[in-house]
Amino acid sequence: MNKTQKIMLFTSAILTIASWLYVVYNYSALPNAIVTQMSFKGDVNKYNDKSTIWFVLTIFTAIQFLIFRISQKQIEPNYNLKNIDVQKTITLCALPYISFIMIILILGSIEKTQNLLFDTSWFIYALLFATGLFLITVFSLIYKNLTS
């Protein structure tokens, strides 16, 4: 595993663990119904049982484990990439992105539940920034490592 892959795994692990710890720390203080859907303006559209937050964490963490396992199972390069290491790096790029989305969703849901006046207008900008950064990273890695 190269340095870039280790950095991606470390970043992803830190964000994922932070999400789990944030929920563990705040779970007992949450009311029975938490915010699960908001409009772009930050208005609450839907509430669900607070146990839903464990489901969200589990799904996002499972997706990360699945992507990690897929990256480790790759044995020959596909998509005209130079080598298998490049392909693994491109696959692992998704992990920090998914971890970031998970922590933003968890943070937004808990904070909005605890304070309905909490400003969530920055969420869309954070998600757009993360998505743009993710796409730029993936496409630049692919472009730099295509075989002719």
C-alpha cells in the first residue's frame, strides 16, 4: 500500500470514528424523534425515530468496508490504467468522500434536532465542494495514469 492510499484510509478512518463517537456522545441527549430530512433552506420536512441514526452510520460504514474490500481484491488493471496500484488508489478515493458525507449528515441531523434554529444552509456548499474535489481527484488520477 502506497503513501497516498494510507493517507486516504487514515482520513476515512478518522472521519468515520469521529462520526460514531459523535453519535455515541450525543445519543442519550436526543429526543425520541430526530430530523431526517430538510429542505435546501434548512426547514425540517421529516422526523424519524432516533435509532435511525445507527442505521445511517451502519450503512455508510458498510459501504466503506465494501469499497475497501473491492480495492484489495483487484488483481489486474482494468480501464487501460498503468498498473493495479493506480487502480486501487482510484477506488480508495471514494472512502474519504463517503466519510465526509457521513459526518456532515450526522452532524446536521443531530444539531438540527437539538436546535431547530441551527443554520444548515452551508451543507449544500460543503457537499458541492466535497463532490467537486472528489471528482477532480479521481479524474486527474485517471488522466495521469491512462495507458496509450
